[in-house]
Amino acid sequence: MIKRLLILFVLFLTGGLLSAQDFLNHYLETAAANNAGLKAAFYKYSAALEKIPQANALPDPAVAFGYFIQPVETRNGPQEARISVNQMFPWFGTLKARGNAADYMAKSDYEKFEELKSELFYSVRSEYYEIYFIRKKTTIISERIRNLEILENLVQSRRETGKVSAVDELRISMLLDELRNDVKILKELEKSHVLQFTTLLNVEDTLQIRFPQALGNPVLKETREELWDHISKNNHQIQALTYLREAAGYGEIAAQKQGLPQFSVGLDYGIIGTTSNMADNPGKDVITFPTLGLTLPLNRKKYRAIRQEAEFTRLSAEENLTEQLNRTLNRFDETYWQFTDADRRSELYQSLVQKSGSALEMLKTAYMSQGSDFEEILRMERQQLDYAVSLEKALRDLRKSYARLN
């Protein structure tokens, strides 16, 4: 029991411990420790482990006791009682096949537990990256609002001197109102995602979600072919179905052997009474050993159906495995494309943010000296804001797709 609890503790911490400063790993550990579904899956795996010794065990021996109300006269004297012990043995290899089937079933349950843990960790990571993106977007818009407020003060001072039109002041005021409303929407959206995040962790919604100063950007070092080769061999859903197929194969072997004879070995012990004629009756008990038995499976229709059921179970497991491989390949291709697309977009928008910033500074300089193209300044302000937000969105998609690949 202690060993199993230790395994459970280690498995719960599989999500990380890469760094003491990694806030995300802490949240992964919290989610694993508090998730009832994950605990239930582990207990199911533990229950499957207990089936292995049951499958390997021989049938319980049969013990019988008979008492003769009217003693039966034998050559050695009157037989008063009889005790017999009988042990049944299935056909050679039957127990091994059953044990192997139970073992692979337990391995399949373990992979299902790992798959559930992986899905939980992906959900936690996904929400974490989403909240980070919302906060970054809020920060970007808030910084843009502060810049526009400075520009608004400049426009107001220039309008008072008659150097610019009052329309410029209205235009910047309209843009500021729009951006302030965006911040309010984002704060409400963040509350919704925080609630989902705390639900995944199964903690109170007062949790203060912490982030590092900057999230690193993942990089794929493997080629697409190398990634797929690794996934096809290690994906938990594929592994679970592979073990189910193996279990079904051993189940088919056990079903075939079930239709073969079974043997029994027994021991009979007779209790002999005494008579008045001690010369004829030594008064000793008689042991008869061994007794041998054979169980013949005569109902061939029944055992044929058992074999066919086991065969269909194996064929079903094989088809499910093939289907899962195809489904996983499709998901992998889609996720791999999402990662490469997000990586491409992140490089693009990083360049556009820098270029639009330079263009904006040029426009502001021209406006300060000539008082023209104010509408172009506002358009470029919005353009740079969109580029900055698109960059953070691309980085969010990059992190999410990398987490999905994992």
C-alpha cells in the first residue's frame, strides 16, 4: 500500500519540478493532487493490478466430509467417516494466459490514467496561457491609452492656439473611448477564464494567479517525421489500445484452452472404527492416495462460442487501435500546422510592430512641425496596437499548440 501511494505521489508530480520558480508547474501539481477524476482513474488501475494474482491462481480446492450413519463394513473394519480433498488443474498454459491478459489490462488502465493526466495538464496550460494573453493584451491597450492621452493633451494645447482643427480632438477622444471599453471587456473576460482555471485546480476562486516576467517561447528541435515516430510509440491512447489488443490476444488463448480437458488430483482419507474381534480388525484408518479425475468439455457449442467471442474481441481491439492511430495522426498534423503557423506569425508581427513604431514616430514628428496627417497618426496607432496584440496572440497559439503536441 505504501509503495502504491508513493507511485501515486510521483505520478502526480510528473508535470514538472523543472524549476522552483516555474509557477505553472506548481499549478499542474495542484490540479493533479486535487482532481477527483484523476484519483478515480488511478484507483481503477490499482484495482486492475489486484486482478493479476486472481487470474494466476488455481481454483479453490474442494473439501468434502461424509459420515456414515450406518457404518460400512470393510475388510479392515466398519468405515464410519470419509474425508476427501480435491484440486482441479486447468489445461497447461491456461493460468499463464489469463495472468498475461490481466496484466495487459492493468497496463491499459495505467495508460488511460496517464492520458487523463495529460489532458488535465493540457487544459491547465491552455487556460494559463489564455489568461496570460488577456493580461498582456490589457497591458498593451492600457499603454496605448496612456500614449494617446499624452497626444490628446498636445492636441488640446495646439487647438487653443488655433494650429489644429477641433476635429482632431474629437477623433482621438473617440479612439480613447473605444480602447477604454476594450479594457473593461478584457477584465470581465479574464474573470471568466480565472474561474475556469481555478475550477481545473479545484481550489477557491480567490486564487491569485501568478506569472513570470515573461513566458519563454517553445522551439521544436525535432522534424515532423521524428515527432510523429515518437508520438506513435508513446501516445497514451495508442498505448492503452495496444495493451488492450495484447490482453485480447491472451484472452483468446485462454478461451481456446478453456475448451480442453481439466485435471483433478485428490486425497481420500477413510476413518475406520473398531470391533470386538481385534484379530480381524486392527482398527487402523485407511488412506487412499491419489485420486485422479478428468473434466471433459462436452458442450462444444458453448466453448465454440467462447472462442469466437474472444476472437471478435481481439479483432475489435485491433480495429480500434488502427482507428486511433489514424485519428492521432490527423490531430498531430493539425496541431503541427498550428505550431508552424503560429511560429511564422510571431516572426511576422514582431517585425511589423517594430516597423509600425518607426512609422508612427515619423508621423508624430511631421505632425508636430506641420500640423497635418493627424488622421494618419490615429490610423497608425490602431495599426501598431493590432500588430502588438496579434504578436501576443501568435505567441499564445504557439504555446498552446506546443502543449498539445506534448
